[in-house]
Amino acid sequence: MENISSNKSFGGWHKQYSHRSAVLNCDMRFAIYLPPQVSTGDTVPVLYWLSGLTCTDENFMQKSGAQAIAAELGIAIVAPDTSPRGDDVADDEGYDLGKGAGFYVNATQAPWNRHYQMYDYIVEELPALIEANFPVSGMRSISGHSMGGHGALTIALKNPLRYQSVSAFSPISNPINCPWGQKAFTQYLGDDKSQWPQHDASELMRNAQQFVPARVEQGNADQFLEEQLKPDTLTAAANASGYPLELNSHDGYDHSYYFIASFIEEHLRFHAVHMQP
Amino acid sequence: MENISSNKSFGGWHKQYSHRSAVLNCDMRFAIYLPPQVSTGDTVPVLYWLSGLTCTDENFMQKSGAQAIAAELGIAIVAPDTSPRGDDVADDEGYDLGKGAGFYVNATQAPWNRHYQMYDYIVEELPALIEANFPVSGMRSISGHSMGGHGALTIALKNPLRYQSVSAFSPISNPINCPWGQKAFTQYLGDDKSQWPQHDASELMRNAQQFVPARVEQGNADQFLEEQLKPDTLTAAANASGYPLELNSHDGYDHSYYFIASFIEEHLRFHAVHMQP
């Protein structure tokens, strides 16, 4: 693991690292925000942030305003990349497939299966790396935006004992029934749709038996609301299983980082409550 | 003036506009953040933010976290571009000259003088446009980063009656004695160095007779501190004239937007006090 940048920020540190990922079979970069509390020897809980299509580890760290609140609350934030990277990694011309669009699943289909194992990377390899190398407490929560909202919800729903809480902004809530999800799942998981529902937040929530506290923020002026995101399907799924989902709709807000920034404080405070020792 | 984007943000609106600039002789883009208070019919004061080398109207709006605080305080923020733009605008291969590097002066030398009149654009044309088209009160403050910190300080020092307060992050404080400034001033203002001090914050502050309240933030780990920024020269100038300058140094902070974000709240509260009706 190599430290490739460090910026003091709100009394703590924003740092980028590169490392060899055995799971992804390539070199990866992630960013971590370490709040000022770590300088006193405390361990801190970690929020994992999964970004959306086309993003890297940088978008959330630069645009969300989260570090101001994380510094106050004493929460570390880890922002991984959104796909495997490198010249030998399979890619596609579309912004919604290949690099920058890993969809947080383990690909089973060629040529994707050689590198695109983002589910295992996020659930297993990256937390192990973080917990071995930084002063963190082992308390984990997970959040994300759009494709990353899909990632956060599905990962928490499949691993309820690994996360204290989950949240999402504008998540792709029902990928098996939207163009982004169908395109990606066909390529990564194959034509056999029987494998798809295990990576669909609405399907998982409808059948959930163990609950992770969940909060979702959605803008009503989001240009992808009806065709790609489908929050009503997620709400119906939560109602069917009695899942403790708080889904808040906001008039006028769109799909941009301005929406995330406007409500990230509430999400961080939500996670902080659930990650208290 | 054409509205080219709108994003709801912290209950207000981030908007980008394009317009024809008569002063710059080209089409320009700027961004404005309108806080939620304007929706009740109030007029609000305006902070003009001047960005640094290579930036556009977008960097500060996306990365500073300022909108959260501006929404609370009821301050509009206007972020202009950093140079004239367009295919027929003179440019240079260096990042520190030409497009993205207007240095907030009126160029007198060819080929720059046809478009590079950023001083008049920031002092006269843009505020007139803003005050004719948005619900603003006429109270103005000005701030900026690096090259934009130079711009904010020199513009306020030359126009003490037009601004309620001025601030800067990591400003180029003595451009006539640093490589960035000498390169730009030679090109834009010419070899006759007698014209240079009127665009040098330290020179202006040393000779100031009318005072605008001024605050400067500087990181001690800034990679440009000694060679390009020279805050000690600015402090000496303020001491010589008795200028009310508050210059704060911060251990560990660098030249990045993480530094701006860490202290933008203090700057906005400083300006809000001085822009009270």
C-alpha cells in the first residue's frame, strides 16, 4: 500500500493510497478521510462511500462537503474506486459499462470476470486492508450515490451483520427492471436472469429477514427518477417485509452532487448514531 | 444572459449563465449561488469569488462547501471565470498564462489586450450585470484563492468604497517579485515595470489610506509559499500602513481546495458581519 497524496482537511487528513488488489487482479486507488480524533490515539468508525457511474475515489471527497461533518463526529470515510482499472482491464465505450461502472457485483461472464469482482473487493478485501492499516474501530456503515446507492443497499442487505447502518442518495433501486441495470447485469452476470435478483435492492429488501437501519434521500427533480431509479419500488418492498427504511423525497433537487452535499450532514449523523461503540 | 444550468442546493439555487461581455469581447460564463432567502423576496449581499490558475466558475462552487454556509447566512456568491474564453482568444501553452490565467488585470500589450480586460470585467461589468438581474442588495465583498486572492486583494485595495470587506486564501501577495506574477505582468502589462505596482497587493497595502477590512488564510505546508505567495511581504506592508489585516497561518495545510473548504466558513462569517445592512 503506497500513500500517493495527503491533504490536511478540517484538522484531519485526506489521503489517497494505491495498492495491489488480489481480488480485482489489478492496482487500485482509494481515498480515506481520517478525522482529527485519530491523532489522539482513538479508533474511529468507518463509513464506506460507493460512488456512481464515471466516478473515482475523488468525486465524493472533493464535492460532498462530508469532511466538515466527519471531522466533528469523528468518523473516517473510505471512498473506493468504481471499477477495476488499468490498461489490461476490459472496458466498453459506454459510460455505463466497464471502467467506472463496476456495479459492485462479481462478474461471472467473460471478458469481465477476470477483473470485475467489485462485490468481493468492497465487502472483504478493502475493509480488511483498512482495518489492518488504520486506527479504525471495526464499526462500519455504508452509503453511496446512484450506482453506488445500489451498491450500498445490496451489500448491506446481503451482509446485515457487517454494517451498523446503510444509506443511499438517488440509488438505482431496482436494477433488474431499468436500462442501466439490465445492460450491466447482462454483461457481468449473463443472460440467466435467475442470478440477478440477489443484486437488486428491491428484491433483497422485499425478502429481508435481518434488518440494517436504512435511510434513502431522493430528489424529485432527478432526471433519472422514473426510468432508472424507481424509489417507489423500494418503498413497496420495504412495506412488504416491514423493513425499517426511511425514504425522504425532496422537491426540486436533481441527481447532482449539489443534492448530496445538501443532505450529507443528515446521513453522517444517522450513521454516527448507529456506529456509537 | 442565458441560464445554462440550475441545481437546487441547500434550499437555494446554484445557476450557471452565459453572456456576451462587451469588456472582454467574448462570451463568458459565470455561476451564482442564490441562498434560500431570495425566495421570500429579500435582497441579499453578494460575495464575489475569484478563482486561481486553471480554474473556471465551477471549482469553487463544487469543492469549497461554501453553499452550506451561504444558505445559512443569506449571502449570494458569484464565481466568474478566470480569463476570457473562446477560439479567437489569445492563449499560451503554459497553465500560468492566457486562458485560465487572466490575473485580474487589464492587458495593455498585444496580443492580450484585445480580450484580457479582467479587471474591468470584475470591477464594473459583472457587478452591473448581477445587480440588474438578481435580487441583490448592492452590498459587495470579494474573496479568492491564489491568483484569485491576488485579484481580490488588489481590486478591493484599489476600490475601497465598492467593497465592504475582502479576504483571500493563499494569495499571490507580491506578484512583482515572484515568477508567476513577473511572467504574467510582463506579458499583459509590458516590460515597463512602473505600471506593475498598481496590481501588487503588498505595494497597494503599504500605501493604502482607505481601509477595507481584510482577512487572509495561509497554509504553512503550501508548496508555493516561499517562491510564489510571500505572505510575510503582505504582513510587512500592512504593518507599515497600519492596515487592518488579519493574516492567519495554519500548520500542515497546503494549497488545495481542502484548505479552502476547511476555513471558508470563517471567511463567510467575516464577510457577513461587514455586509450587514
